[in-house]
Amino acid sequence: MRGENAVLGAAGLAAFLALGEAAPRLGLVEEAYFPPTSRIAEALVDELSDDAFWSALGDTLTGWALGLAIAVGAGIVAGVVLSVVPHLREATASTIEFLRPIPSVALIPLAVLLYGTELRSVLLLVVYASFWQVLIQVLYGVQDVDPVAEETARSYGLGPWARVRHVLWPTALPYVMTGVRLAAAVALILAVTAELVIGAPGLGSRIAVAQTSQAVPEMYALIVVAGLLGLLINVGARTVERRALAWHQSVRGEVAV
Amino acid sequence: MRHLLLRLGYALALPAVLVAVWWLASDDSTDVYRPPLRTILETFPDVWTGDRLRSDVLPSVLRLTGGYALAAVAGIAVGTVIGSHRRVRAVCEPVLEFLRAVPPPVLVPVIMLFAGIGDTMKIVVIATGCVWPVLLNTVEGVRAVDPVMAETARSYGITGVARLRHLVLRSASPQIFAGLRQALSVGIILMVISEMFAASNGLGFTIVQFQRGFAIPDMWTGILVLGLLGFFLSVLFQLLERRVLGWYHGRRASTRRSP
Amino acid sequence: MLDVRGLRKVYEGSGRRVEAVRDLTFTVGAGELVCLVGPSGCGKTTLLRCMGGLLTPTGGEVLLEGRKVTGPPPGTAFVFQEYGRSLFPWMRVAENVELPLKQKGLGKARRRELVTDALESVGLADAAGAYPWQLSGGMQQRVAIARALAYEPRVLLMDEPFAAVDAQTRADLEDLVRGLWRERGMTILFVTHDIDEAVYLGERVIVLSGSPTVVREQLTVDLPAERDQLHTRVAPRFAELRTHVYEQIQAAKRGIAPQDTPETQDALAKADAPPKRDALVKADVPGDPDVRTDPPPSR
């Protein structure tokens, strides 16, 4: 069955690429807007041999990784502190509920004014957007701690720090991993957005340049690269999540399906 | 009554403290980029008049609604078809995984190519960005229909449209809503940046205009309005979700109490 | 009413062939309450799903009132073991009961009448507005039974319906099913792995062999029609019958070793065709003229 799925999937991909080649060639869509697959592939090869492309890719990855790391660290620390300190969770609930849905793109003009096209602009957007993903998952995870396990730990005289390490953290870990996975995807979206709109160096700004100079196949090639990057991040995050939690029931259940 | 007061206290205390801190800390600010909160709030009613709401906020919201609704309908419809057929799913999966992974904002320059810079472009951008989370979550949800429920439906002759309405879509609804929630935040992002790119009105356009014209307090009010819009839409979404998924949350809570 | 003729079901998938049901032949008369009992994993559920039109048999056929079953037949209702997964959690109790009736195209007034009546019959008139997950396991299974009743089936197929409820609830539900059967006169086929339950409930018990399944014995339960948990279960006749069925099932378990390859199983099956089965029956109940064993069905 797995082999069959792989064959069907490959066939689907081939059909998609063939459609992309045939539709503009047959005049079904305007070739100027939808270049055929082969033209995009050519442009992609050109890009790959261009140093500027690689440095743009590096810039995007730097913004993504740095922003994600800050957001994950801050999210975990904030989440654990909010849950461990009594009353803090209740007191912050309304504020979190208000701040979380604020679209991070609202901060674009502020980022432009404060940091211009520097990396810090990208980081501001990336961190703001992905922080909430992690924080919310940590809070869910801590809420899921089995009260019996918590009571047991207390009755054996475990201190607050030991309880965090041995009871709270293992329970919350699967949620944290989910949060990291979601945050990784969101961080890429915001990194590219910041580059595209603000003009910070990276794949996004390269796409913007390709657009203004009417280099349509190059633009598509860059979008393909962005898509592959996203795909890599998604698959990677899922693999890490599964590896790290091979022992956990939720993951075992998922694998069995 | 005391309980209610306590909850109200918890809900309002921290926001009040934060606003007070902002107010005091910024009160004698001379930094052009960080105007005093007092100034921002004084500017607010001058900027966001009824006319402004009609000429800038309304078009933005309408574009978002149009694109989002389009994405929801298309995503649920296509996702149901793909999710119900194992082979179709196997064929589409790699392509869908790729399309979903493309960061939606890069769609803006592409769609501008053929849809121009009008409302159509913005609606198409929002729809193409929002459709993937809805579609993929629907596929997952439809695929995971409980086999016992499916057999129950079959044995009682619940087939065709009734099966779709009473079994498949209802049972997939928690996943569909998870997709819709993700899509909502993507939609707001796309609404704002498509207007920042090319527009003659709308929230994103106006805020960038303020920033370029160095009308800093006005820009801050714009950020506040965007924040309020995001908050308002999320509250609306939660109300809808609570209505539609009441059974789901109730069931989860009841299994949690007695495992 | 219900004819099962030479039923055979082989599951094939990922290079493995599993013969769940080999060759089953039996009949259930109109208005009978028959219990199917057999060792666990003997293909009881497969058999019932074939009869309910949920599975297509590999060989043989199921006839309902003379017509071959190819899909879920309209006059049949199914009660599943997994009550928690068979009721729709997004519908209230009354809606769950009503949905199949809507699908049948009944008018609103008639639907309401049937729903109220069915819920009253299972003692859940008060729970109409609750969600299934707000009820206990036993009550959920009552709702599933009410749904089946409201459907007004001529045949009710029950697949280990009480396997997942606690012992006391189970006794109540057994009495409920027997009461409903006597009251409404429908045909009930009740699958269980619990011997006591089979003997207590059934007018007739069909004992199945281990996998691959054949009919091992058919036994008429000659207990009085009026049964109750307190007296019936301690009656000497009840004890005799359950001992007999128990021995049959133990023999069934020993009969075919599960590790055997299909080829040797085939050879075994040929070797213990009907004569041997008769011999076993006789050997198990020496000098007990009271146990009437039906003759093995003709092929």
C-alpha cells in the first residue's frame, strides 16, 4: 500500500508539472504570467549558480532561525512561569487573549521606522508571531498535567523545581513540540513577509526585485525555492517531533494509524 | 456575585496596569517615534472618523470576508472530495504539501501579474492563501471518520447527502475549524500586505501612508485599529466555534473527568 | 426469515489471507431470539456484519425473507458493541434516534411518536435532550437500542452489545432486551462471547467453532419464557445448559490449533466433517437425554 501511494503521489506530481508546462504552451493561460515549467526550471538553475541567491537564502534562514529560537525560548520560559506562579495564569489570561490575535503585520510600519531594513525588523515580526504559538501550547500542556501525578509528587516531598522537571515538563513536552512545529511554519511566513514588504535582504526582497523588473520566470523560481524551504521545515519539524517523542502515547497513536 | 467580581478583577487588573505603565512611561516622551499614549489617544477620534471607517476599514473587511469565504467553501468542498477517496488523496498529497508550504505572502506579486491591483487581486490573494489550511485539515478530518459511526450510518441507510451532512462534515468539523482558525490569521496578514503593496484605500494602505508621511501618532492609532480588528475577529470566530463545536468541547471535558 | 447458506469470508490484504468464516449454514425463524456464542476471535462479528449487509461474503449467501442480502436491508437494525462510537456525539439523544427515521422519509408527527415511544421503552424518556456523552455507558447503549426500536425493524442484529458495560447494568440490559422481544415480537440475533448471557437470553443458542468458523452445535434453550436474573440463573436446568455450552466451547478451542498453516487447517477441516462433530456432542453429554441437540444442518 505504501509503495502504491508513493507511485500515485509521484504520478500526481508529474501531472502537476506537465500541466504547468502544457497550459501556457497551448495558450490556455497567458505565457507572460504563467511561464511553462521548463522555463521556471531554467530560471531556477540560473538562480542556483548565482551567489547573490545563496546569500539571500542565507539571510532568510538566519532571520527565521534566530527569530524562532528567541520565540521558542521566551515562549517556554513565559509559559512555565505563568503556570507555576499562583494566580499569574488567571491574571494574564485576558491580556494574552487580547494580544495574541493582533496581526504581527500591524507592526510593519513600526519596524520600518525603528529598524529600517535591518535584520531586527525581520526579528520583530517573526518573534511576535511565533511567540504566541509556543506560549499557548505550553499553557495547554501544563494544564494537561495529571492531578494524580502532581499530588503524588507533592506527597513525596518534591520541591517546585523538581516538580517542574519531573512532572510538568514531561507532560508538556509533546505540546511544546507541537508549538515549535507551528511556530517554525509561522516564522518562515513572517520572515518572507518582512523581506517582501520592508525590503530586508533575503528571498522575499529578491522576489520583490524580480517582480518590479518583470523577470517572471525568476520570480516563479524563487517562489518554488520558498515553497521547498517551507516543505523542508514542515517535514523536518514533524520528524523531530516524532523522534523526540517516540515514547509518548499521542505520537505512538499517530504512527499506528 | 463575589466570584464574578473576582473574575472581573483578574481580567481587568493586568490590562489596566499595562495601560497605566505605558501612559506614565511615555507621558514626557520626546522621541518622535514613540509619542505619548495621551497624544495617540487624542489623535484617535480625529483619524478614525465615520468617513474613515467607511472608506478604509469597510473595504478591508469586505475583501477579507470575500476571500476568506471563498477559501472556506473551496477548501471544505475539495478537501471532502480528496479526503473521501484514498487514491485521489495519494495522487494529490505531494502537490498539496508543497503548495501549503509556500509562504502565502509571496503570492501577492504573482497574483498582481494577472489580476492587476484592484479588489479582485486582493480577494484572490486572500483566498489562495487561506485555502490550504482549510483544505488540508478537511482532508485529515474527513479521512478520520470513525469506522463504527460510518457502519452505523450505512446500516441505517444514511447515505449520500445525508451522510455528508450528518456524519462526514460534522465529524470532521473540529479539524475544519482548526483549519479555519489558521486561515483567519493568514487572511488578516494577506489583507494588510496586499493593501500595503498596491491599493488606494484600506487599512494596510492607510497605515503605510501615515508612516511614509511621518504622521507617527496617526500611524500608532492605525496599529491599534488593526490590533482591535484582529481581536474582534478572533472573538467572533470563538463565538461561532463555541456554537458549532459545543458538543466537541463538552465531550472532551467529560472524557477528561472520567477516563 | 433469515437463512445463512454456506457463508464464507476470507480477508485478503497486504499479502496475507485470513479465513475468518469457513462454512456457515443455519436459519433463524421469524420472531425467534437466537444467540450466537463462540470463543473470542471466532468470526462472530464478521458473520453478523455479513448478515447486516455491511460486509460482502466471499462465498455463500444470506437470505432475508427469501431475498439475497447485498447491502444493508431496510428491515434490519444493528446495535454495535461500541456504543460510544456508534451514537453521533454532535446530536442530542432524540436526534440520534430520529435521524434514521428522517432518512426513511417518515413525517414529522410520526417520527416524534416513534422517538418518544422508543425512548420510553428503554426508560430514557427524560434524557431526550441530553448529548450521548453526558450519559453513562449503559444509558448510551439504551439509546442505541432505542434507535434500533424506533426504526421498527423486523430483524434486530446485536453485536456483543453489552460487552463493555459493568455487570449490574448488563443484567438490566439483558432483561430489557428480553422484555422488548416478548413485547414487540421481532426477530433478534444476538452475538455474545458470554455463555451465561447466551443461555439466559436465547430461545436457541448456536455454538460456533474457533476460527475459521463453522457451526458446532445448535441448542434449544428449554427454559420458561418468563425469566429473571434471580431465579433463572440458579435453576438447575440453567446450570446444565451453560455447562454444556461451556464444554462445547472448550472443545472448540482445543479443536483447531491457531498456529496451523492454512493447508493443514484445510486437511483438519475435511477430517472433522459432520460425523466427528456429532461424536463430540455425544461424548460431551453422556446419558443426558434432556439436552436436545439439533441435528447438524444439511449442506
